[in-house]
Amino acid sequence: MTDVPVRIEEERGVVSVTMSSGANALSERLVEALRGAVSRLRDDGAPPLLLRSAHPTLFCPGWDLKRLAGAGYDDVRRFLENFNALILDLFSYPGPSIALIDGHAVAGGCLLAVACDFRVMATGQPRIGLSEVNLGVPVPAGSVEMLRARLSPAVVEEMLFLGDGYPAQRAAELGVVQRAKAAEGLEAAAAAEIRRLSGKPKAAYARTKAFLFQGVWRRMRNVGSEADAVFLESWFDPETQERLSSITHALGR
């Protein structure tokens, strides 16, 4: 892991938020760093935000299972609350946000990408999808509300129930990403979309986003402890714990 889990760099009015925490598994440290970056940018007037990864093959593989597999109930509950807050922070960011996906975006990593307004993904090896059901847990309820707002009902059901990942072309067909580009053209494609979105009047963009999604944001905030308790019940189910143990053993815990 690098010393700085998130790098923030500004160029020509666009701010890159680069996950630089090794393989970018979502640890408490990385989640808090991402929340801090989004909060800081919001306070700075919500400039166009480009979310990306420094890892050559991973955008984000989801939660850091190696750290969380042995965590107690209160620790996992706290992490879940913080993760839910991160997804809402990014989804409700007033300015334009784009995810540049040049590596795998799995589970929580997929949710991070979908929380951005626009998603550009590299063709080839990278896959994007929600694998939570394969582990034995549901996608957190607040994120399900976001998925319903972003994607068609049939696509949401397929992603949630099958737990498969999609290459960029298929993800674009389903609307999970808006652009599928060869890796060498990904930067240019993301830059073009940033220019297009950032050319809109800022206040109008922010208010349009609020009119479109403020009801969803409210529902995400109101999901509350009952839904979290259901998730945690699944997390600590013996079968799920057995799967976690197998995964972390394979990862070399």
C-alpha cells in the first residue's frame, strides 16, 4: 500500500481523484480518504471530478475482504455505514463526475463507478459487475436505490441476481457504462466527456441533478439501521463466513 491512498490533482479546471492504495480494495482508510476528497471538492465549488485508479489492472475490486473477514459486528457495521455514506457523497456530488475504468470494477468498485454521472470503460480484459450475491450478502439497500435510478429494472435485476461481470462492450449495451473504448483511447474519451459536461452552466447542472435525484438521495439517507441489520445478518451467516474464509485463504491472508 502506498502512503497516500488517494491523490488529488487539478488540470485545466478538472480534478482527478486517483485511488492509489495498491489494488484499491476498499479499506476504512481508503473509504475515508475518498470521502474527504469528495467533501473537499464540494467545498471548493464542485469542479468536474474524474475518478480513476493508479493500478494497471484494477479500478477497484470492492471491499477489503482480507481486513474485514475477521472483523467483529461493530467494526463491520461502522464500515458499512461509512461505505454507504461514500456512495451517497459521490452520487450527490453537485458537479459533473466521470469514472475512468481501465481495470476491473467489482462489487463496491462497481458501485463507486455507477455513482459517477458518466462512465468510460476500457475494452479488453476489464470487467464490471456486482458479485455480492456470490459471497452471500445483498448489495446494500441504499446502493440498490441508486442502481434503480441509474439503470433499467431488467439490468438491475440481472446484475443483482446473477452476480456476473461484464466486459466493456456488454456493459455499454446494458447502460452500465456509457462509453466502451480501447485502452489507448480511454483518456481522450474521458477528456471529451469532461469537456462536454463541464461546458454546462454550473448552477443549472447542479440543480438539474438535484431535481432528478433528490428523492433518491432522500431514500438512501432514510434506509437506516434496519436495512443495515439485514445486511449484517447475511454477512455473519455461517455460510457467508465460510465463503469469506475460503476467499481470504486464497488471497493469502
